[in-house]
Amino acid sequence: MGRSVYRNDVAEKDLKITLLALDDSLMGILPGHKVKGNGNSIHETQNYTTNYLGQTIIEAYVFYMQLLFILCCIVWCQESRRQSAPGCPIDFIRHDDSCYQIFANPTLKWWEAMEFCQIYGNGEGTLATVESESEQLFLENELKKKFPSPVGKDFWLGANDITHEGTWVWIRKNEYVQEYTHWAPGQPSSGTSENCLALYDGVQYKWNDAPCGLPEGFICEIPVSSPNEIVG
Ligand SMILES: [Ca+2]
Ligand SMILES: [Ca+2]
């Protein structure tokens, strides 16, 4: 997405600067162009020009070979990452029929995070809905791998009890949270002051209700093989 485009622009700019510098060097050996040196004789100038031309051609060849190698590495890395999660966009991880991405930064309020996931997934995305023990354990393990040291951080999931206190709903599917729950001991804890669902690192990523207006981390989920695959 935007980050990749930015990196490409920077790389392209660096390449143009390098090529301009190279062109400037080549200009120095063109007939009629003043050549750096002592200029004592035509013979010395011709030798200097010949040596300089050979050296410049070799340097240009090495430069382009290095550039080609780097470009091949970038393509290979992107393809490897795609292959690591078949059916998922770049940087997403897969579990069963869904692709997930965990965001610690930027931190967003619950509604902002829900909108972010929808746009980021080209309309297919949502804050993650955790509907099975398998899905919960998968996300717990990924979060523990990514953030081994708890820092008191919540990661938003896609449910809230804003409409009716105590009645939790997976918003994107408009389904009650009832088949599977994984509340931490003592949660949900704070009535109408905490209405949005999160995985909290302080309780081993079990469920916590938290104030929806707090900027927190979040987890996006999209279906596998989304027709609107994101191109990074
Ligand atoms: Ca509540
Ligand atoms: Ca709570």
C-alpha cells in the first residue's frame, strides 16, 4: 500500500540521483569536453580518457548488477511472504478461512479501528471476530510471539455492548456473542463505562471490556482469498 509506494519513490529518487552522477562522470570523457588532469599533452589526455572510460564502464556494469540483485531480492521476498500465507494479502497471517493482521501502531479508538479494518481490507475487513477456542489460541499465540512483554495494552476485537449493556454483539455479523466467550476473570468489569471488547495483554490476551474511546491496538480480519486482495 502507501508505505511500499513511498519506499519505491525514495528508491527511484536515489537511483535517479546515482544515474545523474554517473551521467555527469560520463560527460567528462566526451570529445571536446574538458577532462580533469594536468592537460600537459594530447597524448596524456587520450590515455587518461581511455583508462577513465574503461573504469567507468566497469563501475557502471557492477552498479547495474548490484541494482538487479537488489530488485530480485525484493521480488523474491514479496513472493515468499505471499506464499507463507496462501490466500492472504501481504503481511497478513492465516488461520483456517481467515487472514489476520495485528496492529500495535497506530493506536485507534474502537470505531476508528473498525473503519480502518474495513478500508484496509477493501470492504471485506473487520475487527476480528473470535468465535472458537482454536481462533482464540491462534491469536493469543501470535500476540505473545509479537509482544512477549506485557505493557498494559488492549487489542480491539469486533464486538461491543453499546446498544444494551451486558448484551455483547459481533457488530459486522450482527450476531450475539454467545456461542463462545473467553472473558478474563472479573470481566466484563465496568458496566456502561467499558463497552468495547479487546484482548488484554495483562491477562494473557483473554477478553476484557474497555472504554471504546481509548486509542488501543487492534486486530483486523478478512476472509481468505478475498477477491479484493490488497496489493502492498
Ligand atoms: Ca459494557
Ligand atoms: Ca474491563
